[in-house]
Amino acid sequence: MSLSMFADVWVYLLPLLGFWAVYVGSRARVQKKNLAALNESIETGMTEPASLHPVINTNRCLGCGSCVAACPEQAGHNVLGLIAGKSTLVGPSFCIGHGACAAVCPQDAITLVFGTAKRGVDIPQVKPDFESNVPGLFIAGELGGMGLIRNAIVQGCQALDSIRKLDGIGKGDGLDLVIVGAGPAGFAASLGALQHKLRCVTVEQDSLGGTVANFPRGKLVMTAPVDIPLLGKVNFRETTKEILIEFWQAAEKKTGLKINYRERVEKIDKTAEGFRVKTDRQTYETRAVLLSLGRRGTPRKLGVPGEEQTKVVYKLIDPQEYRGKKVLVVGGGDSALEAATSIADEPGTTVAISYRSDAFSRAKQKNRQRIEETSEEGRLQVLLSSTVKKISTDKVEINQGDLTLTLENDAVIVCAGGILPTPFLRDCGILVETKHGTP
Ligand SMILES: Cc1cc2nc3c(=O)[nH]c(=O)nc-3n(C[C@H](O)[C@H](O)[C@H](O)COP(=O)(O)OP(=O)(O)OC[C@H]3O[C@@H](n4cnc5c(N)ncnc54)[C@H](O)[C@@H]3O)c2cc1C
Ligand code: SF4
């Protein structure tokens, strides 16, 4: 090879080598970031996806990264990432079951499944028309296994269409329908019931919006256009939690829809004509029931006087809300410890945490350490072996040993866990299957 030919080859080869070096360098950086995300998930115990999630067949995966790019949650967290050239679920607990990864995979390497070997997910038996195995008792939305806002809305509307066709609707003295839950599924079904003039009551234990109302402040919400009864086509694709909730509240006002908030359904019994639905306030006789309960369950209550006040909540949504306030957090798990320390970080707060045991042994080491540091810095009062006795408008009474402490108080956050819907479903006679990693 002559010298000039050799030089010509290098003219082409050098830029290629340059590109290759940049590519290898950036791949190594991305892999390092993905490994760090995976290790953090393992160290913090966040290894169990909530519901529907991808399982990747590594023999089929080519590492093209299409699934990583397609995941709508990837903007906020590392959900999927390439490690050793294969797609990996690096942030399992951030996966909310969009399923976009499986749809784009050119290799058919992704299967969407419910539950894992370690954590089963209970899925009730539901027919294509959304009726459960109990005639007249319907299920829509995430409770039936299919998550996401748009799916819940569509299912709420379709379930309502099936209910309208039941014998006995529009006849007799009782109600036609009781809808349980005012998340996206229950809200859409309630608007459908209003449109078709069904004698319907919607009961919601919390506030409008269901799980969406509990998203963190400013959470980016990915959804898709959908038809909603009385509202027509709604074109949201990418929005925020606040805009979506404001839109639903405006829709509620505009249509005159009435929802019974802060009322919880406790029991449903079959009757000759339909069902008797018992709530913590009253009893309804109805031909049909639509369960649109979601999967979060019902927060465990303290059962003390004053708990019904609106200043008592069961989840921290935004620590900034509590700036300048006197707050009591109740509980000893990770969510309680995280709530207490994040509120204590806000300016002007006075925070106490009350827990019935003598140590926070259930919580992660990282959170226990934060509690210790915040308490040592004098920003948090820790009340172990204590129980809340009474909540009044501006005070709380707490028993600790023989002492009764009275703390000034503006807000109480109870993080005492939740009661999952499965026992309730079984009590209604609904068949439930526990899935351990099956579609
Ligand atoms: C962190 C996070 C982020 C998410 N992000 C997105 C996103 O960007 N896009 C998207 O499409 N989806 C997202 N989702 C999923 C979406 O929020 C749910 O799929 C959707 O809210 C399900 O709607 P639903 O009506 O079936 O149930 P839910 O929204 O859970 O509503 C159920 C309602 O029933 C009420 N209820 C329960 N039991 C009772 C009872 N016994 N009596 C009275 N009321 C009761 C509850 O209080 C609740 O309000 C996300 C979920 C999470 C957890
Ligand atoms: S899209 Fe399929 S082939 Fe590509 S990285 Fe993801 S799982 Fe692998």
C-alpha cells in the first residue's frame, strides 16, 4: 500500500474511530447510571412493581433501547435501562403499567405480567361486560387489573352501558346503581349515569380524582384523548395532576354531578332485588353496584375522637403545604418517617411523630438515621410508645406511659398503612385470583 493510500484510509478511519470512542464512552456512562438506579432500588427495598409490569426475555432482547425510550415514566425516574446490552427493570416501583415498552419491542421480548414470585397481586374475576361472578355487581378501572387513567375512564363508561341493560333498571323504589369510588373510572361512570338519568349515588371515601389526587405536587401525567359522558372528547395527552383535578372539579360543577365525599362503603349484601350497600353513614338499596375502588385500599384509621376533621389526612402529598404549621405524624413505617422528616425540612414547621412501639424497627435504616439526625437538630419531637387519644381543632392529646401530653396542632398525618380491597371483594362473594408473575 502506497503512503498516499494509507493516508486516505486513515482519513476515513479516524472519524469512525472517534465516533466509536464517543459511543462506547456514552454507553459506559449510561450503563453506570442504570446500575446505580438498580442498586438504589435494591438497597431501598423498592424492588416490587405495584401491578402490571414488564418481564424481559434476555435471550430475545437485542438491547436496542426502544422500550427505554417508549416508557412515559422515564422522564421522572429510571424505570427501564440497558445493562450489559439487555433491557432491565431498574426502577420496578416506578413502573405503573403503561405497557408502552411491550408495544414497541421489535423482538417481542417483553411480557406484561401481574405480581412477582415474592409479591402476589389479587385480580378479581370480571367478564368482558365488567360484571363479576356475582350478577349485578360490576368492576371497572384499576381494581380489575387494567391501570391508567384513560383505561379506567373507558371501562367506567363501558360498565355503565352494561348496567343500563340490566332488568329492573328504572323500576322499583330503590336506586338503580351505587358507584363506589370517584377516581377516573367512578367519575366517568357517574357522569354516564347522570346523562342517562339513572337513580344513582356515588360514594367516595376521600376526594374527587382517586389515585390522581394523591400524586405528588406537579406530577407530570401522561394520558390519551378520551370521550367522557356529558363532556365530549377530552384531549389531554401530557398534563399535570393539578390541571387534571381542576378540570374534573369544573366538570363536576358544570354538570351538577353530586358525589358523597368522605363516605366509605363497608359492606355489600345481596338482596332479592339487588343489593344493600352499607356505608359508614347510611344504607342504600340498589339494583346494581359498580366497584371502581382502585387498588390503593382504605387507609387504616386511628379510631379516636376528632379524627373526622379535615385537618386529619392519611397521606403526605406536598410538604410545602405545612410551612409554618404545627404537625403531628402518626406511624412508624417508612412513609411516616419520610413524611415527618420532609415536613421538618420546611421552614417554620413544628413536627412531632407518635408511634405505638418503642423503636422504628420496621423502617429502613436510611429513614431511621434521618429521624435521629432531625431530632438531634431539635427539628422533630419523637414520641415512642405513645398513642393518640383525642384530636381537637387546635390541639392533640397523646398518651405516653402514665403521661398525657397536649400538643398544639394544625394538622395530623396518619400513616398507619391501608386495608387492601381483597377481603372486601371476597366478602361480597367475588372470586379473586392471586397472580405471581402471570399475564
Ligand atoms: C405514582 C403514580 C403515578 C401514576 N401516573 C399515571 C399517569 O401518568 N398516567 C396514567 O394514565 N395513570 C397513572 N397512574 C395510574 C392511575 O392513577 C390509575 O390507574 C387510575 O387512577 C385508576 O383509576 P380508578 O378509578 O380505577 O381507581 P382510583 O383512581 O384508585 O380511584 C379509586 C377511588 O375509590 C375510592 N374508594 C376505595 N375504597 C372505597 C370504599 N370502600 N368506599 C368509598 N370509596 C372508596 C378511593 O378513595 C379512590 O378515590 C399512576 C399511578 C400512580 C400510583
Ligand atoms: S425494545 Fe425489546 S429488544 Fe429493544 S431493548 Fe427493549 S426488550 Fe430489548
